[in-house]
Amino acid sequence: MVAAEVTAEAAARPAGAQLDGLWREVVDEVEQRRSRVSATVLAPAWLVPVLADRFGRHCHVEEPAGPGSTRLRVAAHTATGLAEQLAGFGGSVEVTGPAEVRAELARIGAELAARYGP
């Protein structure tokens, strides 16, 4: 929508339209667009609440992955966006897939090493 104009014409709600149901549909569609790429992440148990807070509804705890470690699925709109969010956790998380997110993490790491390395 680019512009709106106020008129004297009354708006009519379509018969049977339930605004709460329509709103849920819109929210679901937007959330699907915001989570097109997902990654499997191994994280220490203490970090799970932080990841859940950061990713919100785009974070799903899958299962324990060993002593003190948890497997999660996190999602974002692109592989780059997902890698950028995960990069902030440094070596505390391990992304096991997909390859495109791992490649983006490697690219970010190389950029940082080139800028701040010895």
C-alpha cells in the first residue's frame, strides 16, 4: 500500500470474516517468510535459554546431544542472516548443517580474521 484516502463510503466486513482468524493467517504468513532457512545447532545446556530468547518462535529444542549439550533448530529469513545471528555466539555453538549456513559462518570468520587477525 502506498497511500490511503478517507472517503464518506462505509466499509463492509465480508460475511463470516473473523478478524482474529484473519490476523493469525497474516502472522503465520509473515513468520514463514522470516524463517525460510533453518539450521541444526549443538549448544551447551546453559545457552539454550539464550538462544530461545534470541530466536523466539524460530527456535525449537530437538533433543539432548550428549552430556551437557542440546540439539536445536533455529531459523531466519536467509542463510546469511542466520549465520550473522549465530556468529555472535562464537565457539559456544556448533552448526552441523546445512552447508550454506556453515559456509556463511566461515565467510564471516574469514572477514573477521582478515580485519582483526595478527
